[in-house]
Amino acid sequence: MMGLNGLFAILASLGGAIFVILVVGTVLFGKKITAGHKLTFPLHAGGGAIASHYGSEGTIKLPGTIVLVAVFFVSFVLYYFINWKYLAELWLFH
């Protein structure tokens, strides 16, 4: 379990470093916004029609998110119960 903890700490550090590199890279090398640039909402054509139909779909369109949530939830539950089992083995019941 400690090996997994170290592995996930490395992955978390790597993810944080990638985030910082992307943000700094975008600020330094991203497309510049000129003085005449006009930001409008919504940012795409037909935004009003899309916004009025938001949430009217019959099914959930987030399969990747659901899979990630399920993986993290299962790993959390397994880690939790494995640690309780390990703790119970260490305690001496007299």
C-alpha cells in the first residue's frame, strides 16, 4: 500500500507540474488578445437555442467522468477497508 501511495504522490506531483507548465506556457506563448478584440457571450453561433435546450437530453453524456468517479470510489473503499483490516491485525485483543 505504501508503494501505491508513493506512486500516486508522484502522479499528483506530475499532474501539478503539467498544470503549471500549461498555464505559464499559455500566458507566455498563447495567442494575444488585441485591443480591438470583442468578447461576446455565447462564444459560438446559436448559443441562445443551445442554452434553452440545455439539460433536455434523456441520457447522461459523461461516460468518461462516470468511469473515473467509479474507479476512484472503488479504490478509496478498498484502501479504507484494507487499512482497517491491517489495523485490526496489529491491535492485540486480550
